[in-house]
Amino acid sequence: MTPVVYPGSFDPVTIGHVDVVRRAASAFGKVIVAVASNVRKSSAFTVPERVEMLKDALASIPGVEVDSFEGLLVDYLDTIEAKVVIRGVRAVSDYEFEFQMAHMNRQLRPGIETVFLVAGPEEFFISSSAVKEVACFGGDVSGFVPAVVADRLRERMKNS
């Protein structure tokens, strides 16, 4: 079975991300959640920390692997012989950006397809950036991220 790939920074992983993975695994069978190393972004957690948190948060979902990559997504897709990218969209602004990226990827590698999964009403407002902001000011993020992530985020923000 050829995997589908759900790439992202996942800094930190949210319940919205977990929902997308659960739905993608149900629809496609095998999902590789690929943590992107983006040197242009300032991250709260290192790539290995994000991989570890994702493995913990997704452990109960069958057919899911967690990996990381650097560089272009299409190059990573080539190395694992995948042709389908999963992207979660919360709002029109997400869709506009993701639509452009999907076409860029198809231009770089014809045959790459992107499948959009629309966020549910319980998660559409949650973003990693908003979660970090709430955590930074001591707010309770436990309703927005898996428990293992909430603990680590609270600790990270306390030490920052």
C-alpha cells in the first residue's frame, strides 16, 4: 500500500492535526506524518521533539508513521515513493495558500496530488501559533492539544 503524506511543522501538534491524521488513516490506510524542518521559522520545539510528541499523540491510530524531512516536499515524496499529500484546511485563507502550494508541487512533480480535509467545527479555530500564544501567557491549552503536548508546552513556556 502506497502511503499518503501529511506534512507540516506541527509546532506543536494540535487536536486538529490529530483529527486530520485519524480521518486520513481511515480513508487511505497508511499515513506518514512528516515533520518539516523549516529554518525560516522560529520553533518552540526541535524537530526531534516534535517527532516524539507526534508519535505519542498518534500511537493509537493504526497505519500511521511519523518521520521528518528537510528541503522540498516533492523530493521527500520521491524518496518514499508517495504521490498523495494530505492537507488540513480551516478557513478560506488556509485554502488559498494550500491551493497555491498544491499547484506548485504538481508543477515541480507532475502526478503529485493534494487532498484537502476540512477541519471540523470543534477544531477549525485552533492553530499552533494561537496555542503557543495562549501558552506563552499562562493560559490553559489542554483543550487544544493532546495531553502530552500540553504538559511539554507548559514546561517550555515556563522556562522561556
